[in-house]
Amino acid sequence: MAAAKGLPSWERKARISLVLLGLVLSVYALHVELSRERDPDYRAMCDLGESVSCSKVFTSRWGRGFGLVQLFLANDSILNQPNSVLGILFYTLQMGLGMSLSKKAALALVLSSWVSVAGSIYLASILAFVLGDFCMVCVSTYIINFALLYTNMKRKTAIDGMKEKTG
């Protein structure tokens, strides 16, 4: 991979670490939500108190489709998925596109990261101002999303520079 020499040396390890951590947190969030649906008395490891409860957040109306899909479609619509499923898809996309050195893949990484950051800011606002809760899993994914945006912007700059030198 001679073309990869222009990428920041930390980029690949950072991407893999961030994506794997994001995937683990998203799968855990899905597990908590599904467990809570089956057993309303289920207590997740991230439920530390009345105002520090991830399961309260995951099972709220904003835990599915960002609380927006249900405004247009039925609650049981196939498109009204848990946010954690969207996270799993996002982190999988980040890993897959991260294997390509094309300009289009780099642009898709940056654009999808901007969408995830916008979603993170929206959900953080809901968390703080509507639910009045602190969700460690949620906040951790928000931080990961910002870190992926930074990583993807550095990658895009490097790939754009490599293509100009070789093209």
C-alpha cells in the first residue's frame, strides 16, 4: 500500500479503535434496550441512579429513530429502528469505507461523520434538556463520533494531497 504513506501514521489505529469501541457500545445499547423490553425490571450496568440511567434513555421515545421517525411513520415501522442499530450501521460503514483510499470514500467518511456529529448534538440536547439524564454510553458515543470526524477530516486532507501529487 504505497499510497497509504501520505496518511497520518496514527489514522488507521485510531479508526480501528474508535470504530470497535463504537460498535461495542452500540451493541451493548441494543442489548440493554431489548433486555428492558423483555423485562421492565432489568437493570443495566450503566444504570447508576435515577438521573444516571442509560436504559431510561434507550427506551425513551428518542431512543428509536431519534424520536423523529415516529412523527411520520408508525412506532412499529421497520424504519423506526433503535438508535443503537443506526450506530452499528454507522460504525460498520466507517470501517468499510476506511479501507479505501479513494477521494469518494474519504468524502463519504467526512459527510457521514458530520451527520453523526449533528445527531450527537441533537441527542445530547435531548439528554440534557428534555430527559434530564446522564447516559455514559450515549456520551461516550458522542465523543467517539467527534473523534471520528477529526480522524476523517485529517484522512480526507491527506488523500486529497496524495492525489494532487500523483495526479
